[in-house]
Amino acid sequence: MGHLDDMLNEGNDLENSVVLKTDDGEELRLYVLEQTQINGESYLLAADSKDEDGECYLLRDTSGPEDPEASYEFVDEDGELEYMSRIFEELMGDLGVAIEK
């Protein structure tokens, strides 16, 4: 999981964020709220706003250990999305954060 740690520590402005490229080439900055690993796969809970309520997204790390940078895709399969939502809801609930579906 070193790729994520390196990316999150690149600088104060980028701290705890990832930048994804959309299908039309635009950059989308998401702020990482929590990360976890389930069955050998890494997942992120990220939001589009750093300081206020925003949209949350679940991301799966699709990069291999030999890849120099992490690569993420949105979790969109209903069963996986529901399962990971419950996991992150439990993790964030310990911090007093509520996740609305």
C-alpha cells in the first residue's frame, strides 16, 4: 500500500487527495476520508469536498505491486458497493461521521 502513502504525502495542498481523469480527460480531485483493505484489495472512501458535506465515492485500487502509481476505479457493482458501504459506515461511525446513502 506504499503507493497511496506516497501519493498522500506529496504536499500540503495534495494531502489526503487523489486526482482521477474522467473519460473526457478532465481531472477530478477527491479527498480521501478513509482507506481499508478487504480480501487483499485496497479501497478508498473519498469525497469531492474537503471542508463541507459533499458526494462520497468508493474507489478500488486496480494497480499491481509493480506499478509506480496507484490506479483507482469507481466501485459500481451493486453487491460490492453495498458491502463496502457498510464497512466504511462502520469505520467512519467510530469517528462520529454519518454516511447517508
